[in-house]
Amino acid sequence: MTPNPRLDSPPAGTPAEAVPTTPHLQESLRTTEMRRILASSFVGSAIEYYDFILYATAASIVFNKVFFANLDPATAIFASFATLAVGYVARPLGGVVFGHYGDRIGRKKMLVLSMMMMGVATMLIGMLPTTAQIGIAAPVILVVLRVVQGIAVGGEWGGAALMALEHAPKKQRGFATSFANAGGPAGALLATLVVSAVSAATGDDFLVWGWRIPFLLSAALIVVGLVIRLKVSETPLFRQLETASEKRKIPLVEVLRHHPRAVVLALVATMSFYCCQGLLTVWGVSIAVEAGADRTGVLNWKAVGAVLTLVMTLWAARMSDRVGRRRMLVIGGVLGIVFAYPLLTLLNNGTLWGFAVALIVGQGVIQGMLYGPIGAFVAEQFPTSVRYTGASLAYQGASTLGAGFTPMIATGLLILGGGSIVLVAGFWAAVMLAGTVAVLVTKESSRTDLA
């Protein structure tokens, strides 16, 4: 077809810099470049969450005996979990810091930096002398390294999600972004399997030196992740932003000044997913075992739940590209409200089958349905100039409030209720209701032109 100069050219006398430009997005997820980008988001997130969740596993079964052995057992496990919690508290800080520079100098640079920070911190934990060797300095250094882990993973999600989102074609943004989320359960599954294998191989030596192996293996994983990440290109939307002539402002100030409503709504919506995670995969495991369910069976079903979450996450994200983010998130929220009491009853009945059903429905279906669309939903609430900062602030804030405090709140409500799960179920349903309302009062974002 012969180009029509009246349609294809700007009006005579129009300055070149005034001609609007459209960023070159990928036309399909099947291109070589797009596959590399999706692999970078998935593998990078899986490696970072392997490191982050590995610490959680070690905090449960190792650190109380290695770094807090001089305390009584109850205090030791409390201290161990306290070091775990500081990682979640540090995540919003990581989101803000990495978001600031991700919006100023680029998404790719921050992704590489976050992976290097996480890898170095994890390897240093694996080489850290015990309290018996260097005294109080050991737990102090452990806390510092955990804070570094929290900052790194706080910056990871925003960059990984935006690399996929800002490269993908409009009609496939949800599915593309879900690869960053899918890396979470994949990394958790990998950490569980590695710890289990090393524990079986080292036997009685696991608490002596065997526990260090999974942490040191992070070095090889980081090399693989960096090789993949260094090969991807910066997002076209950010490159377009770099060429803009307007003065760039401080992203955090811009977010708080012009987008506070988007931050609050995105945070509340994301808490629905994190509340499911905290109740089912942390608090629920403890409750099921205490009620009489077989410990090994519970851990095995937890691994199965991670696989189901991974599959449902990708399916729900693809469906959100077809029917909308809001519809999928609302369906997941309503299911959470309806099944809150029945699922917690099953968790607390002391049988392995009860735990398995609760995990399949609660984690595999409900959590996966929320997890799939939430990445794109959150990121699409903010313009390109502050997207990294705004999305990270909302998402990581929800992780701290949801995953970080939900198990503690549930334990307190269980005590307050005299062992009854009614108050816990009410709390879960209330969080799901709040998340659903937050989604309903936002506009559908799946068809928004991000440019």
C-alpha cells in the first residue's frame, strides 16, 4: 500500500520533538526477546524468593539452635522468628528505594542490583560463624543480613513485574506480568525441596554444617539469574520517558502527592492475597500439626499447594486479559469470604485430608486466583514516571501487613476466642471483603494504554 503523506506525515512546520512517539511494544509473547524477558522475570523472582523463603525455613528449624542456643527453647524460637519478621518490615523500604531509582535510571539496572544484593546476603548467612564461635555478634550480623534480604526482595518484584508489563502487548499484559509473581511459589518450592534433600543427605550433621549448603548454593543460582537478566533490554515505556523534555521529579513525592488513593486501594486489594498466604501456609501449618495432622504429610501437601498456586496464578492472569482484572479479583475475593469459615474448620480438625482440602481450595484456587491478576492490576494504577515506586510501595506494604502480621493476629484471635476459629474466620472474611471493595471502586485497567 502506498503511504498517504497527509495521514502518515506530521503537518508541515511541526517541530520534530513535538511529534508524538509510540513505544515499540512486543507484538507477541512468542518472540525471542519476549521469551527472554518472561524468563528473566520468572527465574529472577524464583531465585530471589528461594533465598528469602530459605531463611524462613532455617528460622523454623535451625537458627534457634545455632544462633540462639543459649536461650530457653521458647525464647529461642521467638528470637529466631523475630529475625524473620525484620525481613518483611524491610520490604517496603526496598520498594521505595529501588522504586525511586527504577523510575529515575531504569528498571533493568535495579533488577541486576537487587539480585546481587540478595545473593551476597544469602551466601554470607551460609558462612556466618555461630554464637558459640563469635558471641553476640553472630545474631546481630544475622539481623543485618536479613534486613538486606528484605530490601532486595522489596525492590525485586516491582522491577520484574514492570519488565514484563512494559514490554508486553496490551492484550497479554496480565499473563506476562504473572511470570514475576509465579516465581514466588516456584522459589518457595525449590527452597523446600533443597532443604529436605540436604537434611536427608547430611543427617545428624545438618545442624552442624549441612544447613549452610542451601545458602551457599545461592551463588550458582545468582550467576544463572544474572546471565539471563543482563541479556534483556530496558522497557520501551521507560526509554520513551527518558526522551521526554519535562523535568523529572522525585517519584515518592509525586506518588504521595498525586496518587495516594491508588496506593491505598492497591495495597488493600493486595492484602487479600497476602492474608491467604499468611493464614494457610504459615499459621495454618502450625495449627494443623498441633491439632494432630502428620507433620511430614503436612509439609508434603504444602509443596503440592505451591505447585497448584503456580498453575492457578498463570491461568487466572491469562483469564484477566480476557475478562478483566476486576472480575477475576472479585471472584477470588467472594470465594474467600464464602469459604473462610469452612476452610479454617478443616485446618483445625486434626486430619491430613482436612489440611489437604483446605490447602487445595484456599491456597491453590483462591490464593492463585488473586495472585494471577494482582501484579498487573497494581502496576496499571500508576503512570510510567512513578510506576516502579507506586506499585512497589503498595505491593510491599501489603506484604508487611498481610504476610508479616497475619499469623500473629490469627494466633491472638484464636487465644481470645478460647480456641475457636470463629474470630479468625471473621478476620479473614473482613480482609477479603475490604480487598474486594477496593477492587470494585477502581476502574478496569486491563485495556488502559500505558503510554
